[in-house]
Amino acid sequence: MRCKRLLPALIALPLVVAGVLTVVSGVGFCQAQTEAQAETRQARINPDETPDYCHRQYEKCIEDCDKDPLNKTRYDLEACYSSCWSTYSGCGT
């Protein structure tokens, strides 16, 4: 039993150390975003994904969940709704 509890700690320890080393060895805590970085980020955003578009896609997804005959239980329906929300939350970003 003790080995099972120790294993996650052994896996997490290098990740924590790596994170601390990254923060400590970094140049300051906050770096200003350059204009090129801002343009690159803007280029990755789909211009078609407006807030209205994302909302329509979300509503359509919810309707599809309601119509799907495979969503027989509440659990299935909530899983489908969760998928819709996940997609909606990433839309336009």
C-alpha cells in the first residue's frame, strides 16, 4: 500500500523541480509580449470563430445531443453536453 502512495510522489517530484528551476532561471517573472508574438498568436485564431458563431455551434451541439438516440441515460446526455461545452470554451481562442 505504501508503494502505491509513494509512486505518484516520485513521478510528481521531477515535474515540480523542473517548474521551480524554470521560474528561478528565467529572466524576470513577466516578460512583455513582442509585436511578432502578438501577430503570430492573432494568426492562429480562426477569424470565422466570432462569439455569435461559437454560440450557434454550441446550441447546435446541444440540440444534436438531445436528438441522439444513443443518449439514453442522464449520464450519456451530460457527457455529450460536456463535450459541447469543452468545444465552446475553446472556440475563438
